[in-house]
Amino acid sequence: MSPIFFCFEKKLVIELDGNYHKYRLKEDEERTEILNLLGLKVIRFTNEEVLNDVDKVLNVIRDNL
């Protein structure tokens, strides 16, 4: 399972997706739909984004907080 972080106050879920997630797109979409129905916002980043462009990742997180 991917690392998942959750900010209760902002109702924000942050998920880090590894390579195997490209084979689980339907499951990810279904999980996101359920979380959205619960009033949560989900943002996802690939491992590569975190490793290669952490500033962009942090900016996206800041924009969603």
C-alpha cells in the first residue's frame, strides 16, 4: 500500500503512488470517489514527483491547504 497522509482539519488526503499504481487506476479512482463522498479531497503524487520535484509537490500541497 502507498503511503497516505491525512490532515483532519483540512480534510485533505495525500497519497504517494508507486509504479504499481499504474495497474490499479480503477481501484484508485473508486477509492477517491468514496473519499470525495465523505467530504475529503485527495491529491496524488508519484514517487518520481516527490524525488525529482519536491518544490512542485510542496506548492500543490500548500495550494490545497
